[in-house]
Amino acid sequence: MLRRNALLLVSLISAVAVACSDGTDPNTGNDGGAGGGGNAGSAGTAGNAGSATAGAAGSAGTNATGGTAGTTGGTAGATGGTGGTEYAPYPVVPYPPENQATEDKEMLGKILFWEEQMSSDDTMACGTCHRASAGGSDPRASQSGAIHPGPDGMLGTADDRRGAQGIKRCTDNGTTVTYKSDPVFGTNRQVTGRKPPTYLDAMFNRDNFWDGRARSQFIDPDTGQVAIAEGGALESQSVGPPLADAEMACEGRTWPAIHAKLTAAQPLALAHDIPADMKQFIAKYPTYPAMFEAVYGTQEINTKRIAFAIATHERRLTSNQTPWDRWNAGDASAMTEAQVRGFELFMTTGRCNLCHAPPLFSDVLAQGGTDIEFHNLGFLQEDPNFDNGREKVTGNATDRFKVKTPTLRNVGLREAGGLLHTGAGTGANLEAVMAAYKNIPFPNSPNIDPVVGGPGGPSDPLQITGDDIADIIDFMRNALTDPRVKSEQFPFDRPKLGSEP
Ligand code: HEC
Ligand code: HEC
């Protein structure tokens, strides 16, 4: 059993939040949070081969956050089989000093996130492609219009992918939007070549997007100045889609055009079923200039202010009430026996924790300035001319085909639209993903991560049975879903879009 009952003991030993036993002796609960990195590392060595790596990752984690080291070390202890583990709780959200939160700023960000007038033709908000009930991804990704032709450029072939439907190709002369034919999608909505990852829990990502091109350092597009030195990846990300001509923009759109449009717009004029608190805010500040004045002191609408508000909204979206979180906080009944078993396998022979480490079920926290969160899993025959992954950002051939480890929180809600950055094939659903992890389809893919596959490496099948896979899937599909995310309750509540019934 993975659980242990030394919670009280640990809280006596350390007042710092993270509790972690090394697993060999119930009396040696050590605190991964308070400089426990060393302990975590040695606990790792005591485990199996996989856990040794986990121990190393634990030490790296100390640089980024105190909690991670203890967590990973605890895993190794569990592998030893004699003890149990407490994992670090959901981390505290980091705010960049340049962009501190206020309630009004959060509210403005939420309104802008659901504002279809942010797009050139009033049909696309951020929330068109990102919804809580779809696990932070796009619920429309399962629709027939959400197919991207993939590397061969032809629809209806095996390398097709599932992405997000964006704007139809268009031009805009300032007063009228004119649609034109796109070489691939004609007059239909264009589709992104990658499936949207979740925007929930993304505030912990050092860099955003699958390839990390939305960087921690946020440059204000209006001035070219550094607006956030570090920790601004959400801000960096948010300034992409409004100008992207496959997502929200007609060709050649500029920020001044967006500022002018918002100045004249009636906030959320196209939305309906607007939550009461948003409605009240709009009643109090009926125009965007009034809202920007309330938040920033003057009526000026500029790109930095837009980005700061949207990112502040996103930093509030912490999906930290999953069954796993309750179980980890001491409620043994929060997960079923099968899910607990699935979690144990996930942390041991499944080797999933080597990248999807709790509590975020990702490796974005354990980074210490290096790129450890980007990996090539060898899941598909990727074409470098179509998508070379992290290489596009770093220019290093050693980063070819690497993408960021996504959090697995709410992954069960993302499944319907397809998983991974492809949304299809090996990413069709959790069964397809597990089949690929068990027998890596392309073990000779360049830069494949050496930890995938079984103990013998990528060509070696993972040592898990069909029953094991079923339990791991049950754990991921059901025990990592926050019920408030699924039912879109506060803070995940939202207006309905004009495009929705
Ligand atoms: C047309 C659909 C679409 C729209 C509109 C859209 N996004 Fe996305 N979003 C995507 C896709 C696709 C990706 C992944 C792109 C990539 O990795 O290259 C993404 C990635 C992200 C990420 C990164 C998450 C991570 O883990 O890396 C965040 C955050 C996000 N979007 C927020 C937003 C915000 C804020 C807006 C509005 C300003 C927005 N999106 C508008 C489709 C969309
Ligand atoms: C070497 C690091 C690594 C290991 C080990 C690993 N993963 Fe992943 N995982 C990733 C990366 C990177 C992605 C994104 C890959 C892509 O989009 O092509 C991913 C994606 C996923 C997804 C899709 C999530 C989504 O939102 O689309 C699931 C589910 C998943 N992994 C489960 C697992 C399980 C279960 C295991 C253990 C059997 C495991 N992973 C082992 C790095 C890893």
C-alpha cells in the first residue's frame, strides 16, 4: 500500500507543508520542502532503476520548488514497498512581480477570454478553443471539421490530425471582413496543426505551447520592452492568437486595430448566459475603457494590459480538487481500489512518474533552468518540415520532435477530442496512448527519450499487463478530474458564446 498514516508525525517534524517519508522506516518522515533534496535523491537510489532517475529529478526540482524534491523522493520509497508516501499538495501559484493580481484584473481577464470581439470577424474567443468541460482543450476537436491534413497536406489520409477550428481565411480593410479561399481549407474554418493543450494549470509551465515558444520572459509587443523578466509565459502566450491568421485574425491584423475595436465594443455583446458576477462588473463598467481605468488607473487599452489581465484570470484556474488531491490529503475513500492500484503502477513499473510527476502530473516544475520537460516519445513518424517540435525554438537538432509534457489533470475530459499534440492515431484515446507506451512505435526516432519503453529502453516493451493498463487508465480518466472543471463551476464558470445555442 502506498498510503501511510504518519501525517501527524510529519507535521510534528516539520511545519513546512510537504510531507514525505523515505519509505524504509515509518519514523524517518523527512520534509522534502525544507531542503530535503538530498534525502529525496538517496531515497531514489534505494528504489529500482526508474526510481533512481526519479531521485535525480527530485534534486533538480529543489531549484524550482521546494515541494517537488520530497515528492519524487517519496515515490522511490514507495517502490521499496515497505512504506508509503505523501505527495506534495497542489503547488502555490506563482505570480510575476510585474503582474500582481487584483479582483478587478481577474474579472477583466475573464471577460476578455470569452470576448468573441477579440477576433477579426467576431466568431472566435480564446474560450472558443479552450473550455473547462473539455479539460481546457477544444470540445469541437471531435467534430468532422476539426481535421488537419497533417504532413502530407492531404485530408483523408493516415497522418491526419485533430486540431482546433479557427477563423476562416480573410482580409480586413478596417471596416469590412472579406473571406477568401484557403489553399487547404477552402472557405471552411482553418484548423490548427496541433491539438490545443489545456490552459488550466498552465501557470506552472516555464514556457507555453507544445514547443515552449511562448517564453517565460514577456516582451510587450507594443514597445518591444521586457514587461516581465521571468514567469510571464502566460502573458507571452496570450498575445499570439489575436494576431494569428489561422486562429482569431484576418491576414495582416495589428494590435492598434484590436485596441480600437475594443474601445468601441460593448463588452460580451455576443455572449449569453453570463454569470452574475461578470454581469455586475459589466453593469458597473459598461465599456472597455471604463474597465481598463478601474483596473489600471487610466482608460488606455494597450497590449500589455490585455495580456496581464488574461494571464491573471488564467492563474486563478487551479484544478486542485481531483479525487487524487482528496486522497493525497488523507481521504482514503476518494479513489477506488483500482484507481489506487493504477496510481501505484503509474509511479512504479509504468514509469509514468518519470515525466508526469505528482502533484501536477507533469515535469514542468522539476526543471532548474534546463529543458527537461521536452521529450520525443517515438509515437509517430514525424516530418521535420511539418513539425519539428522544440527544435523550432532552440534551433538545436537534438531537440527535434520534442514536445512538452502536458499535465494529466483533467485528461479524461480531453479524451473525446483526441490526446497528445496530434489528437489522432496514437493520441486517439487513452487506450491508444497506453498501447503506444507499452510498445513504442518508432523506437529509433531521433532524440527519443531513453526512459520510454521498458527497463531495456525504447525497444523494450513496458512490463505491464492488460489489467495494469486498465487500472492506469481508470486512474487517469477518473481520478484526475476536478468536478468543478467538468461542470464548469466557479472559478471555471463562463458565459455561453454567441456560437453556442
Ligand atoms: C483557434 C483556436 C485557439 C484560440 C482562439 C486560442 N487558442 Fe490557445 N491554443 C490553441 C492551440 C492549437 C494551442 C497549441 C499551439 C502550439 O502548441 O503550437 C494553444 C495553446 C494555448 C496555451 C498553452 C498551454 C500549454 O500548456 O502550453 C494557452 C495558455 C492558451 N492556448 C491560451 C489561450 C488564450 C489566452 C487565448 C486567447 C487570447 C487562446 N488560447 C486562443 C488553440 C487556440
Ligand atoms: C519521457 C517522458 C514521459 C514518460 C515516461 C511518460 N510520458 Fe506521457 N507524455 C509525455 C509527453 C512529452 C507527452 C506529449 C506527447 C505528444 O503530444 O506527442 C505526453 C502525453 C501523455 C498523455 C496525453 C495527455 C494529453 O493531455 O493529451 C497521456 C495520457 C500520457 N502522456 C500518459 C502517460 C502514462 C500513462 C505514462 C506511463 C505509462 C507516461 N505518460 C509516460 C512525456 C512522458
